[in-house]
Amino acid sequence: MGIAERKIRQREEFRASILEAAWQQVISDGWQSLSIRKIADAIEYSIPVIYNHFENKEAILLEFTKEGFQKLADTLQTVKDQYTVPAEQLEAMAHAYWDFAFDHKEYYQLMFGLGIPACDRVNEIEELKNATSVMISTIKTAIEESSHPETDYFLKYHTYLSILHGLVSIQMIQKEGKPDAAKKMILQDAISGFIISINRK
Amino acid sequence: MGIAERKIRQREEFRASILEAAWQQVISDGWQSLSIRKIADAIEYSIPVIYNHFENKEAILLEFTKEGFQKLADTLQTVKDQYTVPAEQLEAMAHAYWDFAFDHKEYYQLMFGLGIPACDRVNEIEELKNATSVMISTIKTAIEESSHPETDYFLKYHTYLSILHGLVSIQMIQKEGKPDAAKKMILQDAISGFIISINRK
DNA sequence: TACTTTTGTTAACACCGTTAACAAAAGTAA
DNA sequence: TTACTTTTGTTAACGGTGTTAACAAAAGTA
């Protein structure tokens, strides 16, 4: 009897249509404003049917998170396969990672839990400049005293901050509480590499 | 007449008590679950009074964001002043930055818009492992072929990912749309530094 | 005392995620 | 075809959210 098969297929299609409607909302208004009600409205069904296919709203978002990680994995693998020297692979993968993030911004934000408050207004925060200026001035001095004083200090500042923020936020996503000393070795490793890159370019 | 002065002072105190109540909620339940109603309940006033002092909920959170950046700035400055050599300053500031982030997790998450979905469940995502394994295997090979094959590849993987994620997320916070080629130079700079640090330690 | 301004309240609007209770449709067995 | 069971869908509600309009009360001013 093909009835069971058809039912499974229909269920799968229904599930896909929910995800489709949800994704439309995510890419048009960001994942923050995704709502079960709007999904129900889009697929022209009542609200509770969605709960027949997904445990809750988070489960729907989790689906996209998984999708995103898989897409990233595929992208990285494809790029990697185009090179043989590991250093070239790492460099190409880095650019691919970057491109993926901005070509699929919605995925990336979901994957790493990004984007909440006044992200577009962050540049207006005066206190932010206080923090940046401390870092920038230090880097500027470090560069001036180095063997390559012509180095772009603003670029180096961005690198410095990015390394720090990257380390911290990755760590925060993965673990609760303050990480142990072993985790701080990653910081030590990255930052000493950065300092070396300034002192002798 | 000191009446005007007293009124200003009382207004300021009221404002502070709102922030105090709000902050209590943020540190106990995370900024996600901060609500105007709970603030009103805590200060034992009706809801609309809060809107006499803050335009909206976001404005309250923005206040903490500013506070956070100022605290970070002060911390960095204090640490910097304890050293004279720029390289030492940068290193000390990096550790201070790290400590600040985890000692004031709530601030940090607000400042950089961190933490939304199943952050605690991110390790259960199978697709994530697909992405990481591509990167890890490449780094492993790179290290094996380098002059220091005993290097901890897991540490280097974390460094690699952190640099990438840091670059991307900082860029995403600050700007809309895909950043220009000039911004990608930061990526190039950081990643070539990383590769160098692997090839000759 | 009469008037104005500030401050606070109640009550509502328009959303949200989630679920219980129930109706309708679909499938199954006689 | 009929009687029963299971699946699927609905309505309506619960408890929560940010925000605001309309109004009362208190405080300050003349």
C-alpha cells in the first residue's frame, strides 16, 4: 500500500514548506523577527499545525543553523580541493570563509548567535571610541618603534581587535563560565603571533 | 530656589534605580529576558514611568553597552600604564581584554550582540563537526609538513577559527552589506601571519 | 486660592510562543 | 457501506511582551 509512503512524502513536503516560509522571513527581516504566527499566515494554515512538525520555534532556527554549517563545510571542502599545499589551502579557505559569511549573512548570524541590539548604531557610541583609542595608540607606537614603521596601524588595529574578539566569542559560545588556563594559551599563541608580525614584517 | 535642583537630583536617582533594577535582571537572567514590566515591578512603579526616563527598552540596554565599553577602556588603560614597551603593553592588554570579557560576561555580550539561540547546544550539532574537521585536517597536515611537527594542532585550529570569526563578526557589527576589498586586506594580513606562525615557530 | 506643570496610574493595543479542547477529515476493518 | 480509530486541523485561550493614549493626582507657581 502506497498510502503510508504518500503520507510520509506529504508530511515531508509540509515540513519543507514551513521551512521555506520561515526562511523567507529570515532573509527579509532577519531571524530576530521570525514568528510562528507569520509562518502560519504564510502557509495559510493555523498556528498549531507547525507544532506537529517542529517542537518549537527554536527547532526551526536550529534547522537553519545546521544547514548553514553544512553549507560552510561543503564550501570549505570544495575550496580546499583546489589546492595541494596546506598553506595555500588555509589561505584559500580563509577567504572562502569570509565570503561565505557575507554571502550568507543570515546563516552566519544564526550559526554564531550574532546580532542583537543597535548594531547599526554601534558607531555612535562615544565610549567605544575610548576603548579603541587605547588600543590604536599602543599599536601605533609599536609600529613606529618597529623595523617597518610604514605599516598601516589601522589595519593592524582591526587585526588585533578581531583576534581578541574572535577568541572570546568562540569561547563564549562553546562553554559556560570562565575557561581554564589551557584555553588562555590560544590567546597567548595568537597574540604573540600578532606581535611578531608587527615587529618584523 | 533649590527645588529645581532637587527635582533634577530626584530624576537622576529614579533613572539610576531603573538601571539598577534592570541590571539585576540582566546579570541574573541574561539581557534576553529583560523586560520593562519586570523592571516596573522591581521598582514598584507602573510601567509607563519608565518611558519618562528612557525612550524604549533598547535605550536601557544601550546604557549598559556604553558602560561596558567605558569599563573596558578604563581597564585597558590601567593595564597599559603598567608597561612601557609597546609589545608588552599589547600582550598585557590582550590578557586584560580576555579577562574583562569573562569577568563581565553580561557586558561583553551586550557590547557585541552575542548570544541568542541554542548556544549551549551548539556542540550537539553534527554539521558543525563537518565544518571543523575540514579545517582541522588541513591544519594538521600543514603542521606535519612544517619544521615544528610537534605543534598542538587543536590549539592552532582554535586560533585559526577565532581569527576568522573575529574578523567576520567585527565587520558585521560595524557595517551593512559586504565589505569592500580594502577590508579583506585585514583578513589577508591576519591569515598570512597565522600561516607564518605555523611554518616557522 | 486658582492655575499650570509634572508625575503617575489604569487600561488598552498589537504583538508574541505555546497548548488544551474539540471538530473534521482520512484511513481501517467489519 | 457502515462503525471505529487515527491523523490532521481548527478555535480559543493562557500568559507573556513593548508601547501608548487617556486620565487622575500630586507638586509647584501665581
